[in-house]
Amino acid sequence: MNDFLPGLYIVSTPIGNLEDITLRALNVLKNSDLILCEDTRRSIKLLRHYSIDKEMASYHKFNEKKLTNSIVNQIKKGNRISLISDAGTPMISDPGLVLLKECIKNNVKIFPIPGVSAVTTAMSVSGFDEKYFFYGFLPKKEKQLEKILNSLTNYNFNLVFFIPALKANFYIRFFKKYLKNREIFIAREITKIHETFYRDKLSNFKDFVKNIKGELTVVLSKKEESYNLKNEKINEVKLKSEIKKYLKRYSLKDVVKLVSEKNSLPKKKIYDLCLKIKKQ
């Protein structure tokens, strides 16, 4: 393959069904001098399925800093190295960014080999429009999670997250608290035998009764149109009265938090009203 130049090849692999791989990706893997894998035990199944017998090496978040310089030097010597993750497109919530940045720094050629991504696959069947904000994996600790979700409250885009299935109910409860007035779409086991989709209004979504395994791709829709500034203006007189009452007993910060959560309104809206009242 004469046009297969030395460099780093970022190769997308299937997220479930082994047939979801491009001809170009297979050709690249067959002609690689080394294939970097997030987990060689998982990647070997794909490579054996397509009779690809190439040298493999583990490359993950625990060893990437240690191995990166060596890999860059191999490419500089003329090697063709492919990077694959356990599933989907590398760098999308997967290891590899350290290596990619070092290759950019050293003017090493980088070749993206596009393919499957759980993000775009879920969005394509969500039923929501094409504008979305992808966050990836959310924090496990409650305080960090609350901080992130609170910062996303007023994003009027579809929001895409990855969450572990075993903690689905935990995250959904926080979604209901901070990301109200949205619909929810959950994709489980995408492209696999037990592929399942769940759809509902977030407020109506029931907890999973049985434990489910794997990782889930969750899409929350834009805010419903009923949630708009007109409704806020109608209630402004009532809000001002409520704020005045609370300001006599609590700090400004506590009033903003209390009133915004109670009325499902942006903190900035409540904060601005508080300032107006204080100036009067």
C-alpha cells in the first residue's frame, strides 16, 4: 500500500456489532506496524475476527505518559502506528489525548480513520434535533456532579452523557433536579443483540427496578417550549413578593438558591430580581 505513510492513525472500531467497521479501517490495521489498544483482551476479538495478526500493545490512562515519547520516536523512524479504543472513536472519552498532543508538538503526521461513535449513533435515533452538547462521563461524587449539572442547567441544547448502567438511577435523580423540563432518551447495548432504547419525559421517567450492566448513552432534549421568559414575566410579581420575604431572613446567596430551585428558574434571573429589590 504505497500511500500508507508513517504516522499515527486514529482508528474508529465497532461499539458492539463487529460488522460496523469500515474497509479503510481494516486496511489501515492490516498495514500497521503496531496497534495501540486500550485493552488488548478486548481488541484481540476484533482483530481475530478479521484475521489481522499484528503486534499489539496496551496503551491506556495508567501508562500513556510513560509510553508516549517512545511511540512518537517510533513514528519518526518510519513506523505506522494505529490507536484504537475498546469501542468507538478514540479520544471521545477514551485515552489518547496525551499521545495526540505530543504528535502535534513534534509535527508527526496524524490520520483520522472515521467510523462509529456512540454519541452520533444515539443522537441519530433520539428523535431530537441535531444540535447537541456532548459532555461524556459525569463525576461520581455528588458535590462535583451538582456543580457540573448546575452549570448546564441553562444550556438550551440536547445534552449527551455517558453513565455506568449500575448507577443509572443515581444520575437520573440528579438530572431531574438540575435539568428539568426536558425529555430523556437512553440507549443501552447499542448495535448488540440486546439493544434497548428508553424514551420518556424526564419528570415521568421511573427508576430501573432491576440492575442493568454496561454503559448507557443518555440524551436529554432541549428545554420544552413551555419553559420560556413569558412564563417568568407573568410570575415576576409573585416572585418579588417571595424574594422580599426571604431576604428578611436569609443571605442573598441562600435566597437565590432557595427561590431558583423552588420555582425551577435560572439562578441569574433570581439574582437580578434580588438586586432590583435591594436597590428599591
